[in-house]
Amino acid sequence: MGQSLYHKLDWVTIGLYLALVIFGWMNVFSSSVSEDGFIFNYHEKYIMDLIWIGSAMLIAFVIIRFIPPKVYSAISWPLYLLMVMMLVAVAFLGVEVNGSKSWFALGPIRIQPAEFSKLATSLLLAYLMGQHGFSFRKPKDALTVAAVLAAPMLAILLEKETGSALVYLGFLVVCYREGMTGWILLAGIMAVVLFILTLVFSPLVALLVLTSLTGVTASFYARKPIIGSILTAIVVVLLIFLPSLMSIDAFSFLERFPHDIWVALIVGATSLVTAVIMTFRRAKELRNLMLGMLVGIALVFSVEFVFNNVLKDHQRARIEVLLGIREDPMGAGYNVHQSLVAIGSGGFFGKGFLGGTQTRFNFVPEQSTDFIFCTVGEEWGFLGCLFVLSLYLALVIRILGSAEKQKDPFIRIFGWCVAMCLLMHVVINICMTIGLMPVIGIPLPLLSYGGSSLWTFTIMIFIYLRLDLERWR
């Protein structure tokens, strides 16, 4: 690569990256330094973090200076298959930490394949969706992408790493950018809403919401949308009074059947009749609505089974605390409670570097990794939190803006994948830290202590920066 091309490097992105890494080390130091002060011992997290940072800088230099861009599309399939095999292997051969077998131990160093799998998946998605003629309207292309996303997600769930698996949902935004229908995104959001409504209220409330949305959607396809909306409202009102109607003697025979079965049948039949009336002679729309309705009903009535038989005890406890079903500030809600205390005590300006009491006295578990943001909140206050969020927002926007300027679809798609991985990590981690999501264990990119995460995001960002240089040739 010619020396003149180096001047075209996106130095703003590099500056944002360095600012996050340096600020991250300061907070790792603050959350892990002992009362005796600075000790040069590689067992100390702040020393190991320096080693990880130094090695990450070396990797970044090698990527920019020595590795040709064409390598990445060529290795996308082999790297992806290797990562999937490592994900499966670590579930059986890995070291267990906090109930999760996600790490390979190499002496004092632990490597987490789940982090590197995001890089491999991003490269393969960029390769597949960047091919000439690719379209989500082709069943083969759509199923291939679905399989590429599903394989590592299932393997990561096998390791009980729910947080890392959730990051893969960000790739759906990339797929939407490349032509996937938006209904899939809406279906995912609706599934989460139905799950929460069923747990917090009841299956009937969830079904009422599902029926309402189905009717409203169907009314858009109706020849007379106003009539369709009125019909939907009538159906929903009738369903609200369903429990009272069931007490009438004429319906006493239903008592012989399980409650869930007749509720599902009545809701399903009513919704079917409503949708048929509104979408008469529109077979495709009717089919899609009914399929969505059936899947929604099945989801509602499977929530209890999944919650009680699939989720672990600590996962159920964290969800119940998050949704306000029960209070447990000294048990499942301890981490979040202490995190909120730490962030709140920081005020507007914070307590100053090394001045956080919650941080210094280790009230918050995993404060240098998953809960590093509460160190920021306590010692740097609201301004520090705003500074960190601004850096992340600027980094994501910078990458997305650059990606949209690319002529090569491989580079554009890979840029979107990098940005979405960053965004998902930031949103999940900070929402977890401030109690808006269950504690699922996921690092804050470039800030949290952890070599696998730092290496992964360094490699992804600098591969993109190297690929970005190609548009200047």
C-alpha cells in the first residue's frame, strides 16, 4: 500500500477508538487497584489490561500495514466454520466461570470464542449478501443467511451465554438494510412484548394485544379500513368480557376442557373470522396474518413452560426482579441495586478518579467487566456517562456514514455489521447496568476488562478501516 494512502485513513474513528480504550483502562485501574496502590503484577487486572491493549495495538498495525483486503472475503467461510466448531467444543471442554462454559484456558490467559464468532459471522454475512444477485426474496439466499446466524447463536446458548447470543439480533438490522422485509423485525419485537405481557399480567391480556394488532394490520388491507377498525374494536371488547361470558350457564360445558385450550380456540376463531372478513379475496395477506396469529398464540401459551422449564433459577429470578414481579435487593437484584447506588451517588460531576466508595470497596460484583459503566457513573458522574455515550454514538455514526459511501457491497455490509455489534453491546450492557434488562453478562466494548472482547472489536474496526481505504484507490 502506498504511503500516500495512509493519509486517507479515518483518523477520527481511530481517535474515538483510542479515547474509549484509554478511558476504559482508567476505569479498570480504578475498579481493580488495591488499597496498597499500584503494583506491577500481571495477575492484577489493570496490568493484564495494559498487555491486552498493547497486543491489540500491534494487531491493528498488522491489519492496516500487512494484510491485503482480498484476504477477508477468501477466509470468510473457513473462519466461520472454525469458530462454530470452537463454540461447540468450548461448551464441553471449556473452563466454567460464573456458571458458563465459555472460555478456553491457556495458562493465565482465557479466550472466549463467542466474542470472535461475531467477527467470523460479520465477514461471512458480508461475503454472502455482497454476492451479485443476492436477494432475500430468493428462499435459498434467505435460508442460507438464517442458518449462518442460527448456528453460532444456538452454540452460544448451549454455553449459557445469553448476552452474546442477543448481540446476533443486531445482524437482523443489517439484513433489513440489505432488503429483508421489516415484518421480521416487527415480529421479533412483538414476541418480546407478548412474553412480558404474559408474565406480568396474564395470557388473556397478551392475546388481547395480539388480536388488536392483527385486526389493525388487517384493516390496512381491507377495502374499507374504517369498517375494519370498528370490527376489530368490537372483537377486542368481546374478548375483554370473555371471562364474564364464560360464567353463563350456556357455556358451562367448556369447564370440562383445560382453560388455555378454549381461550386459544375462541381467540383464534374470532381473529380468523375478523381477518377473513377484512381481507376477503386477498389470500396472501390473509395467509400471513393467520400464520402470525397462530405463532403468537403458540408463543403466549408456551411462555409458562419456557419460563419454568428452560430458564435457569438465576435467570428466572433476574427477570422477575426486572419486571417487578418480586423484590430481591440482596439476592438476584443485588448487582443492579448496587450499580444504581454507585451511578446515583456520582451526581452530576462524579466523585473523582479513585474517589468512588462503591468502586473502592467492591460493592458491585464484576465491576471491571460487565458493570464497568457504574464506575464511570460514580467517579465521573453524569458528565462522564454522557462523554462515554457520545463517544460510542459518534463511533457508530462514523462507521455507518462511511459504510454508506462504499461502492463495494462487501465493505458496506461489513461496516454495518461492525456498527451493529458495537451498538448492541452498548445498549444491552448499559440497560443491564441501570436495571432496564436482566443481568446477562456482556462487556462494554473497548471499556470493560477482557482480552477477547478488546481483540475482537479492535480487529473488526481496523479491518473495516483497512477496507475503507479501497474506495480511495
